[in-house]
Amino acid sequence: GAGVSQTPSNKVTEKGKYVELRCDPISGHTALYWYRQSLGQGPEFLIYFQGTGAADDSGLPNDRFFAVRPEGSVSTLKIQRTERGDSAVYLCASSLGGLIDTQYFGPGTRLTVL
Amino acid sequence: GESVGLHLPTLSVQEGDNSIINCAYSNSASDYFIWYKQESGKGPQFIIDIRSNMDKRQGQRVTVLLNKTVKHLSLQIAATQPGDSAVYFCAERDSSYKLIFGSGTRLLVRP
């Protein structure tokens, strides 16, 4: 069956610009997660949705980062006034919603801020 | 903050040998641990998980061992194949839903 999909696969932008990254979770998965992975590092948690609401956004680095999931399915991660330090791979994962349900990851969006 | 780390950044093994990848964790409150495999350009792929009330769990060619006394986790891969070449991450979770990942170990399989 279809896994988690993310678009675009690559995004190059200039410092100061606004970007949106999209995640389509596995059908039926109520939980959705965003992580960020820098080169040579493990993924770092950003935000977690249960349904439409952000249950935990403690990983968002600052108020330039925001994410929505208006209908409880597709999610969009929004970054305002991008900085070169935002360059990373942004990973999305989804799960059935239970505490120990497996998180399945998408291929990620590689963001490069010039 | 609490973190998960790995002892060896790179592990090189001969094809057909067994591989052991180690991980140390520091959060004694963590009760669920997962191993992921990540190939270049792809997202992490679930391999196997273990709950803290277990000390061993086996899958297909993989075994995870958990030693809570010394806060140590290991992944054993039997009869390592070229397709096993990747970066392996351990991750932990406490009472929250977020995963905390280590920095990864690269496994290289020599033909």
C-alpha cells in the first residue's frame, strides 16, 4: 500500500523567503509527526499532531516555524523568513495513534536555503 | 536534555558475518526503543522495536537486546548482506509520543 509521501522532494530557496512543505500520511493514520534531520545527525522532533490538533509542538525551534493539519490528514510545515541554518531534510512520519504504534517515515524534503 | 547516543560511528563487516550495532541511552524513564535503518536519500525504515519489560526480541535476521541496568541497546544482524549497508539509528520514547534519536552508525558490508 501507499506509504507516507512528501512534496517537494527538494526545495531551494533564498534567505528570507517563505516555504511550505507538504506531508501526506498513510491513510487511516491519526497521528502525524514532523522531524528535522541535519547532515550526519539523527532526526530531531519538531511537532506532533493527533487528528487536527497539535498535541506537542515543543520541538519547533522558534516562531518562524508553524505547522497545520486542518482536516486531520495532510499536513503542511511552514517556515517564514528562512535562514541558512534551516537547511536540512524535513521528515514526516505517521502512525495509527497509539503510544507505541510504529512511526512510518516519508522520504523527506531536502530544504536548501541559499 | 536526555539523549540517545551510539558508540561506533562506522562499522565495516564482511558479507555473511554477523553485525552488532550498539547504542547507549540516558533517559531512565524511556520504556520503548526502536531501531531504524536509513539508506541514502530515503527516510528511516522501521526494523524492530522492544519494550522495557523485555530484554530480547527477535525478527527476521535481526535481534534487539536491551540491558536496562547499564542503559544499553544493541541490534544484531545475522548473515549480513550488501543490502544491509545503511545508517542505523536507535531511538527511544518515554511517556510522550516523540522519538529521540541517536546520531547513527554507518554499516558497510564488504563483498
